[in-house]
Amino acid sequence: MVSLLPRAPSLAFLAKSACSSQRPPAPSMSSSSTAASVAAGSKAAAGPRKLPVLLFDVMDTLVRDPFYHRIPAFFQMSMKELLESKHPTAWSEFEKGLIDENELAKKFFNDGRSFDLEGLKECMVRAYEYIDGIEDILCCLKKNNYEMHAFTNYPVWYQLIEDKLKLSKYLSWTFCSCKTGKRKPSPEFYLQALDQLNVDPASCIFIDDRMLNVEAALSVGMIGLQFKSAKALQEDLCALGVELPPLVCEGEAQVQ
């Protein structure tokens, strides 16, 4: 079952509202590309803004994460061996945009061994796929005009996901760590999103498979959902009053 915090729908949008007036100002991102990304995810220009705004983690919430499912086999290692031999900060630096993919290749392993970077990327692309049932939920949310944004720790390779799965049919790649230089669970990342979206935190639902990231969202006043399965997510979104009629979009995602 999805962990829904707070549980009661009537309290979920109200319990954290007092926090919004107390939260410190977050740094504003003023680039035209970022502003355009927010606009793409919003229907505000066409009428009153529909709330809540939904912020989705991507890996293992919307899309299967190849790191756990395919990457150890690519390197012909066990997960334990991979974790012991990889550089402790290279991937997070890549996710924050501090190094490019060529620098990642040089730093990925502690001993500096080389590997097939293009082969790794191809392996990851083959593994990218929607979590079972999640595309139907995204389709329904889009049909009901909800504003949705990716809120993800991921490098510039998010474009590989987009090229294969066309996730932007449903949401905007607005908050990627490689663009912002911040990673979950840093509260600054969440506060920056609230500032950029110009939305009260109690009107923001954050969904992530990792409880640590959900707790960080709660700490700034957002509503937090820990993702477990598409079915459980659908039930808890409905419990919060999100318009998500059962089965209304079944099959539609596949024919778009």
C-alpha cells in the first residue's frame, strides 16, 4: 500500500498550510528555458489554475531504473561488487551537472578502469520502460488538466528516457538535478520548486518511491506519497480528491 502522509484527504491539503507562510524564500530560476518548461506543464494560461500540482519522481516511480535491474549484468558484476568498485560521488556529480559524461567515464570506477560508455547508454535505453499501470494514471491526470512536473535526481541522460518513452506527453521535465544543481532530499531543491511554481506547498503533491525524499517534501509543507504500485497510487490520489476516475483512460495511453 502506498504510504500517504497525512492520510485523511480533508487534512492533507490543510495540515501543512501554515508552513507556507514560514518557509524561507528559495532562489528563483530566471532562465527562459526553465520558465517555458513550467508553462508547458501548466494549463494556467487557458484559465484558472487547477490544483493540486503534482511533482513526480521518475526512476522507479514512473520508469524502471536500469541501475538496479540491468547495470550490474552489463559490467558482469554483482550489485555488491559494483557498489564497492564504483566511485562514491561520480554519479551524483553527473546528476548535478558538475561533470559531463566523458568525465563520468573517467571517474566511474575507483581504479580508473575504462568501459564502453556508449554500450552502457544503449543498455540503459533498452531497459527504460514505464512502471506497470503508471502510464494510464498519467493519461488520466493529463485528461483532467492537472499540472505535472518531473522532480528527479538524474543527469542529462533524462533525454534518453524522453526519446524512448515520450514522457513529455504527460508532464514537463521541469525539475531535473542536472539543470538545478540540487538533488533530493535537499530541502533547497523543494523550496526552489515551490518558488518557481508560485504555489502553496499544501497544494503540491509529491510522489517518490523513496521515503527519505517524501519526508523532505513533508518538511517544507508539501503532501507526500510514497510510491509502491500504480494501483495503490491511484487509490490514494482519489482519497486526496484528485479527479482520477477508475479505468476512464484504460487503453488510451497505448493509442496516442
